[in-house]
Amino acid sequence: MRVKQLGESVLRETALAVTQDELSSVEINDAITEMQNILDGIQAISPENGNAIAAPQVGLSKRLIVLRIEGQFVTLVNPAISWASEDTIDSYEECFSFYQLRGVVERAAQVWVDYTDVVGHPQQLRLSGDAAALAQHEIDHLDGIFFLDKVADTTTVASVESVYAANPTRLAQVRDMIAYMVG
């Protein structure tokens, strides 16, 4: 299984901080490589997908996420939101760990994310819109939180079958992504 699926206990754990010594460890470096490879595999199936993943989704309970920003991977070690706007957006979300469902979550429209890069230097990303929502979604994973836990209006939750019923080509693509993730 490439991506851990709903029901796996690691997905509900609060991930542990990555220590300075662990930054250069084989375990962390292998996890980063695996996460990037999974994102590339997903993007090969669907170019608009494969933009973010959290370490618990590959079975590692560590505070580590990989984002694809403007086509480049950015690895965030021990990410934390240091500022979030009061303005919000409705984010129509999905999750590699239970890709069969979609739902709307209210997210901060802008966030600043403090993190350590892979060589141990403190960094900050200032994100807005979809990128801000994506970072919040992934950071939630590090605390064992799924987007479904944050859906205020449960009538927005829908299956991929219903969302893409009128678009069989996209539905087939989504099914291929699901097969890849659980394969």
C-alpha cells in the first residue's frame, strides 16, 4: 500500500517532532523520497493532483510534509502555522487516505507556515488561497485530523462516483489514482 488508508492507526496519531539529528537520517530521507515519488506517481495519472502529502500517510508518525509549489517540491519539517487570516475560503477537499470522498471545509484564506528545511534552517512560507488550504490540510494530518472532522455542513460530503457521474473520463482517472494509492 503506497498511501495509508482510513482505519490505519498512524493516521490518527499526533506525529512526533523531527529532531535535528534525525534530519540526516536514512529514515527521514527515505520517507521524503517516498513521499515525492508518490506525488509524482499521482501527478502522472492526473496532472492537477499530487501536490501534497504528510508523513503519516506513508506510515511515519513524524511532523513532515511535502508540498509541490509552482512545480517544485518543498519539504516542511516540523511545520506550524504562525499566522492565519481571519478571512476564510471554502475549500473543496479530498484526501489520498480516503479518496472516495469529497467535502467542503472552511479554511483561513492566508497562512504563514514556519518550518525547518531539510538542512535544519528555519524558514517561512506565506501562502494564500488553495495553497494555504492545502498546507492547513496537511498540517492537520500531523495532528491526526482528517478534513472530514472539519466539515461543518455534512451535505457537502459526496462520493467521487456522484461528483464525476457526468464525466466518465475523469471518474476513470480518479479510479486509477485510487488504485495507485492503495496498490
